[in-house]
Amino acid sequence: MDRMNFLSFLLLCLTSVANCNKANKHKPWIETEYQGIVMENDNTVLLNPPLFALDKDAPLHYAGEICGFRVHNGPSGSGSVQFEAVVLDRSTGEGLVRSKEPLDCESQREHSFTIQAYDCGEGPDGVNSKKSHKATVHVRVNDVNEFSPVFVERRYEASVPEGRLFDRIVRVEALDADCSPQYSQICFYDIITPNVPFAIDNDGNIKNTEPLDSKRQRVHTFWVTAFDCGKNRAQADAQVVVTVKPSCKPGWIGWTKRVEYTPGSGSIPLFPSLHLETCEETVWNIQATVELQTGHIGKGCDRDSYSDRSVRRLCGAVRGEVDLLPPPSPSANWTSALPTLPSSDSSLVFSFNGSNHVAVVPDSVVSALSGDHFTLQLWMRRGGANIQPSATQSRGNRKEEETIVCSTVKNDDSYSHYSLSVHGCRLSLFYWPDVSAARPVKFLWKLEQVCDSEWHHLSLSVQFPSVTLYVDGVTFDPALIHDNGAIPNPAPRQRMLIGACWDNITCLCTLVKFVGGYHGLLSGVTVRPGSVEPHSVVECLYACREGLDFGDLETLGSGMKVHVNPSQSVLVLEGDDIESFNRAVQQVTYRNSLRFATPGVRPLKLTTSLRCFNEESCLSLKQLEGYLVVLQPDAPQISLSGVGPHLARPAPEFEGPRGVPLFPELRIVCSLSHAVNTAGKRDTDCGGSVSVALMSDAVAHTLDGCEVQPLGEELNPEREELLVDMDVVRERGLDIINTTAYIAITGAESISVYEDVLRSVRYRLAKGSGRFERRFRLSCSEMNGRYTSNELTLEVNFLHSLESLYHPSHLLASQQQFLHPSHHSGELSGHTLPNPHRNSVVPGAATVIIMVCVGFLVVMVILGVFRIRSIHRRGEGSRGGAKEGSNQWDDSALTIIVNPMESYESRMGISADTEGDGEEEEEEAAESPDDASDDQRIIIKKEGRDGNARRY
């Protein structure tokens, strides 16, 4: 019977062990997204990050091993056919992705698919195997330069009148079949026929280098070739035939395709020598339109200079606006689920897809927006980042209304509701003064700016019953429609949504249904309750500091008209006299008042239309295209000085209620290294006045942010903190972020204001913190972070007294710090012991070394004093009374100090005396005062025979 029980027990144990071995509890894990690169005509994909599948069941056999990867179709549906994934190591989960056959970049440059890992299950047969989540893999095919340029035409012909130089006679064009811009672009063209009076630029434009004479040579024939950026030459050269005509050809003469602008030079004429040649054709009306594309930044022009918040400050906007789409943070997390797009300025651009991308503003924020007087401002772009509006939308036939802002707020004892929506090319505002009594009112605007898929700035000032709309700084009057309430009135409940509105039927339910989703981009959505924004402020918020202008209106002749659009990107000239029109065209200027203008290319176009008495034979002029190049401005140099690099103070000063200022003597200087006028003066202080030779710009010399950062470990909030004078910050309207990792002060303000704020930054320690040093770094920037200052590093040293150093409780704390670091991680986070296997010195070790050195120094000083006393007493017996008085040691210059920063002084260049000097001074030393041990330092200073203080 006992044998049977033993066998049963043994069988039960074996079964349990088998079940344990077969346990497969966890799924494999891989990254959520991979980026891959594969060379054209190759099949091995390099992934970032590398493909590794992890399984928490490891190191169990089978269950903790990865048996394979499965590739699934991507958006194109061809990923699983073209790619495969194999396991390189089952135990580590390392895998490799490769294409089943070499890829062709010209056929398809990018591929997307999903991949999934699965383990080996609970045995060799793969029973109960588990799969990981699906990860997205994006593969880009790198191009190989396998094609040569091919000219669009084999023969180019042109006819030009004689006796004139032309900027462009004919343009040749070659194409390259490679898929990448590196190899598909044509880098330059070349004329291979020698000794011809023509030249060709990198764009294929051919011009004559000298005036042509039809009598000397009527037809010029030459050959040109093209090279791509991979230095492949065209397969076949192109022939160019230029016929010289003796007759006149009407058109613009003196057109310069490239115009350069030096920042800071004010206004320059665009067409100083341009004039129209009509070849004696009689015209009675001339209209020329000059277009300059200044929207090179994204959200309007020169938006990269300062952020939206800084621009509002510089334009004098009334404070108190509430940001409805703030950057995601622990205190403002309602925008964390919205996708964002990169922006050239510091503001965030949020994307809305018309369905589930909705921002629900918390009630705590909505409660501060009550009242029927408010100003709503935002940047809007319909259709998203890369999606153009549909044809039905552009014609205004879109059925569904898209809601931008939907809000119900409490006003005293009632509720008001409004919603801002777009419908096709119409913008509408529904407003209910009182949802329980009053009738809703609809304000409607028909605007092309709503549906052109471009960035536009909207400012809606509501002072019910008056409503004013500004689009890009221009006022638009609404059409009022009184609605009888076809839409059910919203429930009396405080709520605000961005990007959609709630269904009135389900507004009382816990789960809210969103309707009327907005599809497009939004940025800088703010609401400021109270009085409406002044018109001058709204114009300043959108106004461009670069654009087209007219030099002198008084020089306009009779019958001439000039018109410039609000954004100063389009200028229209109209007249009936050729001479007056030519003088007017030469007065068209480019203006840029930014001291540090954004460098780059601005496309330029000139379109001309003529009306003649005989319309059938009237002249027709082609559109001229060129570009304006803004050169790189002289970068300002922001210099921080007047601080450190060391700051040593007794520790009790840091433990006071206000701490110790870190940068009391800070000075910020912004300098330029170029001459500002003919006298050769230099602008050495960007915060002050400048020479009259420069353009005066109110926002050119202001800082927009400074940061104080502790180096090394972050601040321990229980033992140390950085303090800022918040009264100065609030008075100037600056924003501040104070964390344990850094203090960031932002907002466009003058250099002097930032100096005052930074000088008020103080560092405070808790009593008994036991720190000996701390390092900080200060840096500033301007122009939206475009220009940064030098990094100013400050080392703060805390001088501790002898009593505090040798207090038993302090020694015990130091011993506990070394013996039991893990038990005090919460209290001594600033003095944690690093990994013992690393060769690093911790503050606790430095403390022990300093105490040992100081103790040894004390013993040596005491022994030296006793030796001096004995020598002095032996000499008294052999000296006379008069001589004894003359050799008495003057101890008025003697000071005994404990200096725990002896190592710090050695680093600063204070070296110990040589042995010879030490022995000489030891013999010359007299009796030390009796109260030397009660002093707080152990540094012995004595006036020598030469009058110099000596240190022991």
C-alpha cells in the first residue's frame, strides 16, 4: 500500500513539472513602429530600431522562444507579397526583414506593412502559441543613379530682335527618370559648341552675351548638354537654333530675374530700369500686377520671428486671453490626444480629422469665460496638412457643417451658447443670449478664405448684439439671420468643445455624441472675456513686416492708379500713358522692416494686360517670373557676463528664507559686428538706441526666453529650491515654468527686463542639507529661439563651519550615508551613492576626505604652535628686557579659520607654500592666541617681514 502511494505521489509531481514546463503565459512583445531603408535593386532591409521580439516566458524552452514573424498587408495591400521576416535567433528574438525580390525605386519608393511575432508555444508542435501586437513597418527605397538626363525636345528654336541683350532667349529642359531628387534633378546645363555669343544657366535659360546683329549672322546654331546631380551626362545633346530678327518685338526691357535684398537696408526698388516696349503700337489702357509670395513660413508671413503669444504682447493686445489649445502638460491635458504637426514658430499646430479628434475643455477653464462680450482668435486651415478641399467644398455644396468651437457658459443665473462653424465657403456664428428664453441668432459670412486651403487668421469680437469679424486683419460685415430654433436648444450645462459639437439629444447623458466634426488644422485658439480687441491690435497681429510698397505716391502721373492688398503681397498698377506707367513701375519697392529678416527666396511675378483701339491686333505679353533673394542677416551675439564662475557663501546664508541671489551682477549685451552707418559706428547694445542709418524695428532687439538649469542631478524639492520674484514676472506679463529640472522664463521683453528678472533668481537650501557645491547653467534666446546666447556656468560653493562639520550628529549622518544609502534615498536624494563598480567620487566621500585633511591640518598647526612657544621661551633667558619687547610677536594679524574648501582653493590657483618658506615662517612665528580654537576656520595668516600675508 505504501508503494502505491509513493508511485502516485511521484506521478503527480511529474505531471506538475510537465504542466509548469508547458506554461505559456505571456505574449511576445515588439516595437509599435519601425523605419526601414533598402537600397534599390537589393532586398535586405535595415530597420530602426532593429527587429527584436521579447517574451517574458524566457528562459523557458519553447514558451520563451520566438518561432517566427508574420507579415501582413499594409495600406496598399501588397506588403505581405513583397516582404518577409525571418528569425535569426529564437532565444533572443532577433529577426530580419527582407524583400522577396529586388525593389525598384521608380516603381514604388515607399512601402508600408505590418509585422507580428509569435512564440513557439508549449512544445515542439507549437501548441498554444501566442502572438504579439501588430507593428507598422515603413520601408523607403533608396535610389541608384541608373538613368541619364533626356531632353524634352531634340531641337529648340527661338527668334529675337537684334541689338539688345536678353535675360532669356529660350529655355531648354531635360528630365531624368530616377526617383530621388538627388539623381532626378538636373544640376547644370552646358553649351558644348565653342565661341558662340550665348550662355546658359543651371535652369536651362539661354541668353546672349553680346548684342546680336542680323546682318553679320542671321541664324546661330549650337549644341547644349545636361548633367544630373549624379554627374551623368544626357544621352543625346540638344540643338538650339536662334534666329536674329531685325524687327522690333514688344515687351518689357530691363527685367532682372534675380533681385537680392540685404537685411536692414529698408526699401529697395524691384525694377529700377524696367520699361515697356510697345513698338509704336497705340494702347489706351495698361494694367500690371506684381505678385510677391511672402507666405513662405506657413502661417502668414514672418511668423518665424516670434510666437503667437509674443506677437500679442508686442502688438499691445489686452491681457487675459485663455488658450483653448495649449501644449499638452499635466495641468492642461485635454489636447494630449490630438495629433500635432511641426511648425516653424514655437506654437503648436493641431490636426482634426472630422470624427474622433475633439478637445473637451475642462469646466474649470470654461467657468472663466462667461459673459456676452468676448474676443475669439485662431489660425485656421481647411483640409489638413496635405489635403486639398474637395470640389464640392470649394463650390460651397458641402452638406455637413463643420464646427470649430462649440460652447455653453453660465452668465449669472442663465446660460448662453455659441458655436463657430464652417459650411462650404461660409463661416457662421450661432449665438443664443439665453438658452431658456431668447431666440438664437445666426451671423453668416461668405468668404473665399474659408475654402482655399491656406492659413488664415480669424478674430471674432462679440459684443452682443454687435459682432465684428477680422480675416487676416480685414473687416467683414455679417448677414444676420434670426433662427426660430429648428435645432433644439442646448441643455443648461457648462461645456466647451474644440473641433466638434455635442448632439443636443444626448447632451444630458454621460457618454456625449460628437457631431459636426471639423476637418483641418487649428492653432492659437484663444478666448479673452471682457471688452473686445481694438482694431489696431488685430491689424498688428496679422500685419506683415515685409511686402510690396510704392516709393512715392506724389510721383504718380495723371490717370495712374495703384492698389496694394492688405497682406502687401499683390500690387496693381493701372494707367493710360506709357511714359507715366514706366516711371510708376520703377517706383515699386520691396520693404522689410525686420532687423533680422528671414533669409530665403521669394518668388516674384509680373503680369501685364494691354487694351488697344484695335482689340484684334492688340499686343499680348507673357508673364514674367523671377525671385527675390533675402540674404543671410548679420547674426546678433547675445553675451551673458558679470557672473561667477564661482560663488562661495556660508551655508547659513543659503538656508535663510530668501536664499542667495545667483546672478546679482548679471549683464546681457546684444552686439553686431558690422558697421551701421558711413561713420563706421557699431551697434554694441541691441537693447538701446541705434544709428539713424538703420531701420527702426520695435521687435528686433528683445529677448523671448531665458533658462536656468541645474547641472548634474535635478533639484531635491525637500532640501533645495530656486526662487524667483513673481511680482516682477507678473508685472511684465512673462510666463514662467519652475520645475526641479529647470526654470524657463518666456515672453518677448527688453533686455533690461530680463536682467531684472534673472537677478531676482535665488537659491535656497533647507537646514542641515549637507551640500557642498551645486552648478547652474544660464542661457537666453531671441527671435523664437533663432539666436541663442553663450551658456553661462556658475559653481556655487557652501562654506560650512567647524562646529557643524564635527558635530556628532553630522558625523553620524555621514556614516549612515555611506553605510546605508538605500535607507535614506528619500531624504538625501542629492547625495545618493552611485554604483560601487564605477570610478566616481560622491559628495559623501569628498566630505570624509575634507574632514580628514582638516583634522590633520589642525594637529600639525597645534604641534607647530607648541614648537614655536618652546623656542620663544628658550630665547627669553638669553635676551635682554628691551630686546624682548622688540621681538614680541604681533598677533594682530593672526586669524585661525577652518576652511573645508581647501581643495576648491587649490583648484583656483591658491597653492601651498614651499617647504623652505614653511620652515622659515615657522621659526619667525610667535605665540598663537589662546582663543584660536574658538574661531570658525583653521587658516593661519601672519604679516611677514615683507608685509605680505602668509597662509598655513
